Amino acid sequence: MTVFDIAIAELNGKPDLLARHRGRTLLIVNVASQCALAGQYAGLDTLARRHHEDGLSVIGVPCNQFGEQEPGTPEEIAGFCSLRQISFPLTEKTAVNGADRHPLYAALTPCADAEGHTGDVRWNFEKFLVSPTGEPVGRFGPTVDPQDPELLRAVRAQTQMQ
């Protein structure tokens, strides 16, 4: 089983979002519209647009587990993104930690970041890089900018494998 086999709906309820990106490099990011890091939405969108033809798909995962910074309904979250011209897809609102952790995050969180951290997501905007074969291959902390050179190198390494 790979990440692409994990069932998760799009924010609008359309099923199997990940399966529709099978064979592409994914950057999966838990997002929150009321977080101080929400400025990263624009950088993530730039990354998604710039590297789409290279085989990258950015997937946002709304999560309300950190300071209740994503309390909105699916319609409110979609409206927030629409006003900011965010084009990458979002999943349904999802738990990334705890007893209700979505199977997607059960698959992602064993992946270590540069400091060796595995396990629970620490805050909004933690980023997971998934290879075109559906294996988690990288993890980047919440404050890592979407245009960070190390993140961009990792994305390029995966998209060149396609």
C-alpha cells in the first residue's frame, strides 16, 4: 500500500484525491487559515504552479488541531483560498495527530525531518514530500518556507525521477 492508495476526500467531498495524483511527486501540508504561518499559502501555490509540469502536486490538508486555527466549514475554507487565488487542492478537514489521526498521517509521520524528528506533527504547515511511487521521502518543519533551497532541492530530486 502506498500513499496513493489511502482514501481521503477533497474539501468539496469528491473522493480519492490522492489516487488522482498517482505517479506524481506530492508535497502534503497541513494548513490552517487563521495561523500566523498562513502566509505560506501563497508560497505553496507558487511552488505548485512553478513545478506542476515537472510532476509536483501540492496537497493542502486543513487541520484544526493546533490552536483551533482552522475552525471554518468547508465552504469557509474554500472561500479563504479562493480570495487568495490558491489553486492547489485541499482535502477534507483532517486530524493529523491523536486517536483520530487519519491513515494518511499514520503513513507520513514515521518519516524523519532533518533533525531526526518522527511522530506527531508539531504545528500547522508541516510539510511531507512523497515520491512518485507513493513513499514518504522527506519532512520539513512548519517554519520552512515553501521556497527554501533545501525543500526545492528535495522536490527537484523527486520530480526528476518521473
